[in-house]
Amino acid sequence: NKLDTLYRQVIMDHYKNPRNRGEVDGETLKVDMNNPTCGDRIQLQMKVEDGKIAEAKFNGEGCSISLSSASMMTQAVKGLPVEDALRMSALFSDMMLGKEIDPAGLDLGDLEALQGVQKFPARIKCATLAWKAMEQGLEEEK
Ligand code: FES
Ligand code: FES
């Protein structure tokens, strides 16, 4: 249907024109995470300042779902307080489980485009890879 087509276009746009791909200058949180089911890996770099994610960039190799999700994730969390970024990650996990989610003021940006992934359980790990990296990085920061 039309919505699926639109979502597919949004995913492909992030895959072909990734936002925030590259390296963050200076002192950063670095997380290297792999998807055990396929061996693909991404490297996430973040800078946290005054309790907010000031910068987030990624590099790595993966499928269109994992890389578009990394692109959307960095776009969505940049500028957010750490607790909001973690809340968004929890919302995204719920979305992947097919649960009804309440963003409660958080701007999910392009993330909704990935909701169809829940129908393909083997790909959920692709979609959550960058989010797990973000969570791990913020945990290490504490
Ligand atoms: Fe199979 Fe990602 S691990 S599609
Ligand atoms: Fe490897 Fe999707 S197939 S991250």
C-alpha cells in the first residue's frame, strides 16, 4: 500500500544518503557493536555535554535496515537529554515488538518508517543495532 511505499522510500533515502555518517572530533564515547546473526558491525561515536547528546555519528557496514536505522537514530537523538534518548530507545524496542507506543512529546522523526520491520523478526536485530550501541555508550558514561 501507499504507506509501505512511502516508508520504503524513507528507509532507502537514509540508506543512500546517511545522516551523521563519519567521525566525531575530539574526546568521544565510542561503541563498536556487531549483529551476531550476520556479523555486520557499526561504530557509534557520541559526545555528551551537560547531560545532552551534543554529537552522534556512525560508521560501519550493514544492510539497508541497520544503516538507515543508525542514520535515523543519530538524527533523532542529537540534542536530546540522555534520559530522553534512552526513553526513545525503549519506545523503538516496543515498536519492534509490535506494541502500541506513546511518544509523550518525543519527536520520533523518521523512525516510524521502520515500523514494518516488526513483521520480519529476523531483521529486528538489524533495526535495533545502532540503538543498542547508543544505550551501551550511555551506560558506560554513567
Ligand atoms: Fe538477517 Fe539482518 S541478520 S537480515
Ligand atoms: Fe547484518 Fe542487517 S543483515 S545488520
